[in-house]
Amino acid sequence: MKASAITVSLLAAGLALPLAARAQNELSNFSATGRGGVINTFASDYQVIGINPANLGRVPNFRVAFTVGEVGAGIGSQSLSRTTFQNLLSKGSQTLSPADRASLVTQLTGDNVLNLNVDTNLLGLAITLPSGLGGIAFSSRQRVAGHLAFNRNTADILVNGQNADVIRQYYPTPNTSGNPTPTNPNAPFISTVLDGTSIQAAVTNEFNVAYGVEVIENTGFHLSIGAGYRYIQGIGIADIRATGGTLTAYTSLSPVFDVDYGALATNAANFNYEAGSGLKPVGHGHGFDVGLAAEVGKIVRLGASVTDLGSMTWTGNVLEASDQKLQQVSSTGVQTYDVLAELARQFDVNNRNLFTYETAKERTAALPTKLRLGGGIRISKLFEAGLDVTAPLNKVAGNLTAPFVGVGFDVRPLSWLKLSSGISGGAGYGTSLPVGLTLVTSVWEAGISTRDVVGLVSENSPYSSAAFGVLRFKIGGSE
């Protein structure tokens, strides 16, 4: 297998793809991005998909709403400096000094070395049904999500290869022969050496439908319920985690990643080889969302939902790795900042790296399930504010690394201008100060936003993000 085509090939793809996302759907929503991801009580049309479908049952402010080509992307680190972050992404060519290597090991050690999201809403449509029957929404989304977390051993191996402390402890003599070194029977298991390490990435297409309806209508109190369904095509996944003595390691990659499986493709009966080219799916899944939405009085809104219930089954080009004794790796480490390529080599399927892979017919994994809670107030179309809390309910590839908390608001200083901001934190991105600008007419909106203006320029905890859209329309109803 080509070293560049395994594991972090998905991360590299997420960085290299045209803006075509840790699973935060709101990145493709420029107004929600401008509030730092606060959206549960704000969303009302196709934006409810993946957030809270019950909002479709609220008193509608549209008859038809649709969008084409909303895009958002974010990439950040909580352990790298901005200078190192830029060097890693640009594969900085300067030779590393001993001091540079020591600093790089330290900076690559952390629970959020890199987080990546790319999220597009290719098409979204929502319709308010007549006679109080609620609302229905449809969308087609694409997501790229990646996450890297390394303990010090992993960082040391990536930077120094055979010269890493844990490797030299059990394999003190460097191997330059080109042949594998016999495994030291006293060496620890990989799950122990890499404990706390996560290498996760996923690329998927989604086709969504959601429905919400009001079930209680009393003076001063309205309650809606909703549900959503999505069919998911899996383009690729890599999920490698070592936690508490347990190792999870598998990949399933579409032909678009140009993987050369060699003899595995022809000699393994327990392997569904998917050849060809392009974004051919190698997995399929079904996801579900459920939610409640309430309006108390004329200004208070509450929401609760559980999203991404369900699972994915990966059936094409599936490889798995089991726990094993630490081997002497073939690499001597990196000479420049090209760490992502080194990461690919260390987790590739050759005979002298960290893992030994085996073929598999399929692999089933849960979707990144989340609990979303929200509360807010809406004074009028001129001002709305809200609080969101989103918590991951599992630790699969694509989910949040930690709970997200945010406070956000929209204000209309002019009839044609809406400004958004707030403050948010968690989900592996630290504290963020978002800003968004939206141009508004009676039927059309266009805007641009970022989830963190400080992260755009800060030397510590760099985070770059942007979301934009120019073809959002809302027809009928009132604000």
C-alpha cells in the first residue's frame, strides 16, 4: 500500500479538497457559524436538519425556503503554535535542529493536536405544509472530519522514528538492513505505548429528510416534536484509537484515495476489493434525529434533540489491526516538518511499522451521536439570543472530542444588515469569539462568518474557519 494513502490520507484530503466537517453541521450555515455554532433555538427551515427537527413545527415564518451551495470549513490545534501549525500544513522544508525536534515532540503531544471540519450544504429545501400539518425539509450534505490526538510516545515516534525513547528502550540497536527486527518478547503492547492516541477521519455524503409538527398549542405555551432521517454514503474512514488498554484500528477507503492494496486485493478471500476511480462509496448507513421544541410566552424558546442515532457499515476495502507487541519501526523520523506524511508511513500496511493489518469483509460503527440542548429569547426580528450545549454520546470517528457550550446573538442595526457574534468553547477548539455578517432582504440572504476571530491571528491555539453562502432564499410568511 502506498504510504500516503492510509489513515491520514483522509486528513490530507480534507485539507486539499476544494471546499466541497468534527461533525458540526452548523459550519455550512454562515449565520450559525457567526454565533459560534449556537443554533438550536434559531433554526427554522432546512437548517433544522441535524440540529432539531422539531423546529419545523413552530409557528412558521416562511412558506418555502431553500439554499444552494453553503460552505464552511475549520481547522485548528490546541497544542501547536501558529508557526508550527503553518509549517506542518505547508510541509515546511527547513531542516529540523535538535531543539526543533524536541519542541515538535512537545507540541505534538496533546488531546487536540489537530481538528478539521469541512461541511457543505449542496442543496437545502423546506416547505411549510398547510392546515397546521407542520413542516418538512430536505438536504444534500457532504462532510469531511478529522481529529489527531497523540501521547508523548506517539509524538516521539513520529518525529524520531527508531530513535524515539520507547523504541530505543526495547530495540537499542538501529536497524539499517532493510529487514524486520525480531520482536522483543519484553516489549509492551501497542495499546499501552500509544495510550491516549486518536487518529480519526471520515468523509461522507448525506441525503436528509426531516419533519416537525406542533402537538400542543395553548396560550403562552407551544410544543412541537420532530424526527429526521438520513441515508449516508461512506467515501472513507480511518479510526485508530488506543484508550485504557484497548486498541481500535480500521480503515475503509474509496478508490479516490488511490490505494495500492497489492496482494491483499487478489489473495485475500476475506476482502471486498473496490477498484475503479472517483468517489465510489465503500460504506452505507442510516441515521436518525429526534427533537422537542417549546415556545414559552412570546419570547422564550427551548429545544432538546438527539442527533445521529444509527450506524454505518463499511464493506469496501476494509482493513483491521489487532493489538500486538511494539516492533522496531523502519523510519528514522522526520527531517523537516512533513509530519503528516510520516504519520501515514507509520500506520501503513508494511512489515516494519506500528501495526500489522488484516483484511475484513465489513466493519460496522455507530454514528457520532450527540445530545443538543438550547434555550433562547427572541425580542423581534431585530434581536435574538441563545445558549447551546452539545455533548458527544460516543467516541467514534467524526464526533466531538468534548462538550460544546456557546452563547450567541443576532442583531439587526439596519433593515438590510444582520450582525452575529457570541462566545463559545469546547469541542476541541478552546474558547472562540465568532463574528458574522449577513445581508438581508425580504426573500434573499447572503453572508460570511468565522467561528473565531482571535484564532485567525493568535500564535497559541490557532484556529482558522470561515463559512459563506450567497443563495439563501425564504419566500412567503413573515419575520
